Amino acid sequence: MSLALYGHPFSSYTQKVLIALYENGTPFEFRGLGPDSPHTADWLQRWPLRKFPVLVDGERTVAETSIIIEYLQLAHPGPVRLLPADAMAALDVRFLDRFFDLHVMTPVQRAVDGALSGDAARRADGLAFAQQKLEWAYAWLDTQLAGRTWAAGEDFTLADCAAAPSLFYADWTYRIPEMFAVLRAYRARLLARPSFARAVEEARAYRPLFPLGAPDRD
């Protein structure tokens, strides 16, 4: 088997790539990382920046989730095309992918980091920052997604791979208000998508690790 993915099932960015792999039924070996993982040394040798996931395809190592997914489409294409062939449509998808990573997942990570610090003031500051940023992101997305099945239209794309784990953990951090009904419905569709449902189920045992407290739902 040529493809191997280094990551952790509870990691949002690992899930982003897993969704892409599951969408196309792409065969791969998952090399889980953790305190006792036998794969840690190999992962650090391949990517000393200590970030995951990392994809290995034979002699090639690919880092950064959006690049990994684009690489998969080029080197291991499947029936689900996650980047449109049309260049302008692909640009829209890439923009939305960046939006979910930068404007949804990054504020969540700020809140998580604050909670992990063990400092009450940093926890409060992280949550306040995340809630403000997510409120803005939620409002924009609720308008942007109106009339669409998926983030960029009727086709499931790279943008949805980014959106699924981002909105999953964002809603745990600052629950999407009921007034944003379009966004809440979109998150529900993502949870029902078999590729993401599988990733969520595979990570279920790790929910006690969520430092803000995982809700009893999803």
C-alpha cells in the first residue's frame, strides 16, 4: 500500500483529509500519532515542524491539508472531484476552504489553547475571542449558504472537507445560534454525510480530551 496518513482521529485537520479519502474510497494506511505511537519518530523525520496530518505516497511526503487533498485529486483521483475543473469555480472552493480553516477553526483553536493552558484568565480570553470571531463567521456563512446544498453549490468539495470538522468543533465551542438556521442545517447535512459520519465515529472515544468539555450530542 503506497498511501499512509499520519495523524490523530480527534484532530480536526486529520478529519479534513480523512473525509477526502473516504469520499473516494481511496485505500490508505492510517498511522495514528500519540504518546506511545511507534510512528512518531518517522513522522518527525518526515515533517519536523511537528504538525499533522502528513500524507506519504511512496517517496513523496505531502503536508498541509488543502495541499494534501489537491494532491490526492491529482495523483489518486476518484469518482468525487473535490476541486472543480473550471478554474474560477475552483478559486471559489479554495476561498471557502481558507475561510473555514482561518475564520472558523483558528478561533476554535484559540479557545482550546486557552483552556489547555490551565490559566483561568487565558481560558476566558480565548473563549471571548472565539465567540466574537465565530459570531461574525456564522453570520456571513448563514447568508452565503442560502440556497446551497454544500458550501460551494450542489457538489461536495474541498470546502466541505474543511467545513465539516471546523463547524463540528466550533459548535462545541460557541453553539451556532438558532437565528442562523441555514448554517445549522448545513452542519446537520455534514454530520449525515457518510464520510464525515465515519470520521466522527472513529474519534468518539477521544471526546473526553476536548478541553472545553464535549457536549452530549453529535
